[in-house]
Amino acid sequence: MRASDRVILLGLLSSLLERVPTRSVRLVIFNLDQQKILLRQDAFAPNALGRVAQALNGTELGLWITTCCRTPTATWVFSPA
């Protein structure tokens, strides 16, 4: 994942956490292409955004979308780890 994409996603998540009135947030980050969970955390707080950045490092966004567009009849199965 490009650094600029990671900054955008982290900014969106941070803004969402600031604006949504909630007592607790469960965050699950998953990679549909690899069908695996990259990060799962209950009681997620903004001070844990560094863990999100680490989970996003090395992911290749866009590959799944390209493959998806080439095979519109493909089916996906996602089972949590």
C-alpha cells in the first residue's frame, strides 16, 4: 500500500472515531484478496492508530479490485480466522 493511501485511510478512521458518539469500537481490518484478518481489536481507541498502520503495511490494495473486474462472475468466500 502506498504511504499516501495509508495516510488517507488513517485520517478517515481518526475522523470517524472523533465524530461517532460511542462508548466502544470493535475494529476489524481484513484483506479480501488473501481472505484473512489483518487486525482485530475490541475497545479500539485513537491511540492505537499505529497498530492500524502496521497492519496496512505491505498490503496491496487494487490487486483485488483489478482481479474482481476481470472476472465479474467470481465468488468470494470469507471465513474469519
